[in-house]
Amino acid sequence: MLASNMQNYNLGVVSQLGRFLQGGFFRPGDLKPSEVFAARKAGVQMLSTQLAAAGLLGLPFVSGMVALLNQMFPNLELNKKLRETVSDFSRPIKRTAVY
């Protein structure tokens, strides 16, 4: 049962990513420009999150995909954000007293 649930989750994530990319880049005729922008933004964020997680795990070909995303979407600054995220994990947590 657990394997079936995980498979359904994976299929749902991939189909949602496909819908975002289709709506954002292949422009079906019934979407407004704001919906196209939102779908494109959601698809790129979802894809970059998956690639960032895979890159932190050291999966092959991910560094090439991150470089490709940096060239396609220079405003993302993906390398910079990945480095900042990794460095945030190593910072100590500041604890404040609650009175």
C-alpha cells in the first residue's frame, strides 16, 4: 500500500509539473496572460526545486541542468541561491529568551 501511495504521489507531481510547463511555455489558447505567467513561474520554481534537491544529493547530470537553467533564466540566480541555502544550514540558530 505504501509503495502504491508513493507511486501515485510521484505521478501526481510529474503531471502537475507537466501542466505548469505546458500552460506556461506552450500557451494553450484559453489562458489569460497572467495565468500564463503564473504557470511559467510555478513550473520553473518546481523544476528548480527538484534540481536543487537532486544537486544537493549529488545526482549525476544535475550540475549541467542547473547551468542550463541559469542560462535560460538568468534572473533566477540559481547558483547564488543554492549556495546561500546551503550556507544557511550551517549557521547556528539564534535562540532568544521569551519572557
